[in-house]
Amino acid sequence: MVKSIFSPITINQMTLRNRLVVPPMVTNYGTEKGEVTDRLITYLEARARGGFGLITLEATAVHPGGRGFQKQVGLWDDSQIPGLADLAAAIHRHGARLSVQLFHAGRQTYSAVLGTQSVSASAVPCPVCKEVPRELNLSGIKEIVRSFAKAAERARIAGADALEIHGAHGYLVNQFVSPYSNRRVDEYGGSLKNRMRFPLEVIAEVRKAVGADFPVIYRISARERVPGGLTLEENLVIARILSEAGIDAFHVSTGVYGSMPYIIPPYSLPEGLNVEDAHAIREATGLPVIVAGRITEVFMAESIVSTGKADMVAMGRASIVDPDLPRKAAAGAFDDIRPCISCNQGCIGGLLGPAMEMSCLVNPTVGKEKEFAVTPAPVKKKVMVVGAGPAGLEAARILAQRGHSVVLSDKSDRFGGQFRLAALPPEKQPLAKLIRWQADQAAKAGVTVKLGNEVTRQVVTDARPDTVVVATGGKPLIPRIPGADAPWVASAWDVLAGKAPTGQNVLIMGGGSVGCETADYLLHLEKRVTIVEMLGELARDVESTTRYFLLQRLNNLGANVVLNATIVEITRDGVIYERQGQRQELRGFDTLVAAFGTAPENSLVKDILGIVTEVYVIGDAEEPRRAIDAIRDAEKLATRI
């Protein structure tokens, strides 16, 4: 059972009901004026209602020149106080406490966001953003220090219970502290004493603004994980200096933008990767610590607190996935907790992608809580869902919860469809947790499940449903290339499923996600693998943090890669391809694997025309897409039927 995480804790004058923290995670749900919106309030209030002890408002810009995103919340102006006050009231209604993270991006932003040049400790560009910042002069430094203090004052006026100074992840405060980004030769650079001057001035002015009895937390990256960056040993010294300056607690994370995959660790990294570092900071300072970094399981959180490794646990992505995690855990309903699979597709992937806002693969209601509210169906229907992949399972579960009579069928004898295969490559096993949860929740909702049951025109005729939802997924795409349909060409799906044996020398045609993950799988079986890709880079369709480690593994395991190669013919033991107008050959392979993509499999739709008037097609069956899009399709449809 879990007890330690549900014990109260006091930081300065703030008492929290438990040790579970929603850390600051940028949603981009604010306005372009930096105001808190109803959408952001709805999102965070759900986590307070679900039982988290401390809710942290994400990266709140203290200065308009410190924004990292265009719809990032801020406290650089009094006009931003009312929205924050509404948020504080909403959080307090449910017995939680609100901390506001004070933030300045420094060089880790773009002129397109700011409308002007970014600033930093030195005119050294961030390796990710790549724009050269303007080195702050002394008056500019004083202005930003005052901005932190004014923002702190506004947060207290609005009803916040605590503040968190963002001194981690390579943002401005961190930029002054670290020699990786600070090359100054004045009183703010060089020695550790000088590099610490800026954060100490910020802390002193913030403390003046809010008083001695107001909790001030400091977020710190225990390791920067870049050449020339701060090490754990150096940060232990820094943490002691900060504790003497009046910090009440530390929030321990890791990394900077130059080591981004460690900040939001995907499934390739171990769970709880920062726990030992947090414990070291706790031991060095004697202050309470919050630890963050891929802590997705309640039992891990319990172990961290009960063994004294940390005092509080930031369950960031887990709180995105299931806002009711604490309530369910307290009731012992562990199987009902929606699992985080550390895929990063919606959280950081959504924020850095075209949508430029946070979402979630596992929980499509994130940021759309009102739009996707599950309410009783006005008319109860007999619904047949065909296909038990993630889209079909999601649709069936929601439809049953709304009161429909639902039968879920799949010709396979197992749940998951293509997503089950996606969980087979190395380090992707966490993905299987989603399918298990969906199947379990569908059964609890009353869905009748028929696996190993192929749905035909006759089956539909006999069942006489009011509605059919076709979620039959996709099939391997066979391009118009001579030899593509040859019997000796195996699909990547069949290789992963164990249906197609492979020799020792394998050629994979296609270097997208499926091709690269199949290569990863085979390389771990000590096969020799060559990947041929027509684009100039591999795995372009894979989320960036996940892609980083995938490409690292392919390189370390010795994959041979041929890029910018358009296959024009598939032979018995290889391919002929064109590159820069020249034809070349690859020969001598004993196994050829096709990973060209996915085509819709929706032949059932044509077969049942005239039998059922209400037919919907979702997921890959409509058009090949990512799992996050397929599940969102299902949620959107199921809340409207």
C-alpha cells in the first residue's frame, strides 16, 4: 500500500496535504498577452480536484523579453493578476496549494516569439535555438532582477501559496550560473562567486517582495549533461550557497536545451533517473527536495518518499495522463490509473510541433476537458466497433461509459493492432501498458469483447447494429516499384510479429519510424542491418527526444545507412536505387524487409453499404496517422454519438 506519499508536509508556512506535485510544464494555453485563460484553469483545476497536493503554474515569464512561447503566461504586468487570482481560487477550492514558477528564457527562445533579440549572460547562442543573444549590460541585469521581484509580488497578491525560481534547464538564471553559457569577465562572470551573483540578487529581491514567511523553491538541474556544463559535484556546492541565501526547498531536475532528451526523458531512459541526485542535494543542504524525471508509477513515488530519497515527487507526465491519480491511488484503485507511457508525442512533442501546445497520446481530453466531456448519451444505441487497436478500444470504452450497448470485435486474438507491434522493439515495452489499460477499462465499462472474430457483411447483418465504427487500422503500403510485391519481401510488421524469419544480413527499405524501430529490434538480435531511405535523414516522423536515443542506438549497434536513395527496383537479394541521378545497387542480402508506410484497411465499409446507415471510420482505417491522432479521433467521435 501507499502511505508515505499521502502524509502532509510543511515548507516554510505552507502545509501540503500530500507529497504529490504537479510540476511546471508549459502548456501554451495562455493568451498572447500572457494571461491565464479559462482553458488553463480547467486543466490545472482538474489536477487539484484529483488530489495532488501542490500545483505549479508553468514557466511564468517575469518580463516580456523572457518568453519562450507566444502563449506563455506571465506576471510582468498588473493586468495579468486577475487571471492568476481566478486560478488560485480554483486550486484552493479543492484543498491543493498553488506555486508559481518565475521564469526568464534568456537565450533559449526565438526572436520570432519576442519580436526582438533575446538576451543572456553572454552573447553565446543556444545550440538548439541557434540565435545569438544580446549580452545583458549592468542596467539590463538590474531591470530583470526587479522584474523577478515585481512578478513575485503580483503572485502573492493573486493568492499564490509559494514561488519557484526557475534556475534549471538552461534558462536565464541557469545561464548566469553555468560556465557553459556565461563567458563574462565582469562581476557577473568568471568565478563561481561572480556567476552566483545574479541568482542571489534574484533570491534576495524576491524575498524582500514576499517576506520571510512565504515559501520560495528553487528549481535546479543537478547535471547539465553537456560538455563544459555543471556537474553534480559543482551543483552540490551551488545548492549549499542557495540554501544559505534563504531558499526553502529544491526542485531537482536535469539537463539544458543542449541535452533536451534528459529534461523530458522518453521511455529509452530509466525511470526516476534523477532520484539519487535529488537525494545528494537533500543530504548536502538539509532542505526538502522535490524530485522530477520520469516518475510515472505510484509505487515508485512511494518508495522514493518512504526511503528518504526525496520529500516530494513531481509526477509531471503522469499528472497529464491522469489528473485523478492521487484519488485513485488513495482508494487502492491502482489498475484504474491511466498509464503514462513516456512517449512524449503530445506533451513536449505537441508543444514543439505544429500545434504549439501540450496534448497527450494516452489522454486526448488534455486541454479539451470541456469539449470531450463524457456525458450520458441522449439516445442509447447498439454500437459495433470493429478493430481492437488503440482507436477502437478508446471508442468502445467511451461509448459504453455513455450508456451505449457496445460490441468490440477484432479478427486477431489479441488486443492492440499495430500498436501492439510498436511495443515490441527495444525499450518500447511501456507502450503495451496503454493497451492493457484500455482493454481492462473497456471491460469494466461493459463492452462485450469478441477477439478472433472477423466481421463480415453477414456478421453485421445478423447483429443489426444502429451504428458501426470501423477502426480496422492499416496494412503495409506496397509502392509501385518492380519487385515490391515479391514473395521474398517481408513486411516490417511481420518481422516484428515473428511471422517472417530473418537471416543474418538484412536490408530494410524505408527509414521512417517503423523501419528504424525494426532495425533496432534486429540489431539487438545481432543481425547485420542496412537501411535505405529516400529522405536525407532517418526517423523524421519520430518525436525528437525519442528520436535522439533511437538514432544513437542505431549508430552504436552498427547500422549501415544509405540516405537520399530512391529505390527503383527490388531484386532477389537487394535493390537498385537512384541518388543524384546515378543508379546504384545494393546486393547480397538474405532478407529484404519493406517499411514503406501504411495504407488504410477499410474494405468493410464498402461491404456493409446499405445495411447500416450510421457508419464511421476512424484512425488508420480512414487515413494513416500517428497513434495520438487516432485516439483523438476516437474520443471526439465517441463523445458525440
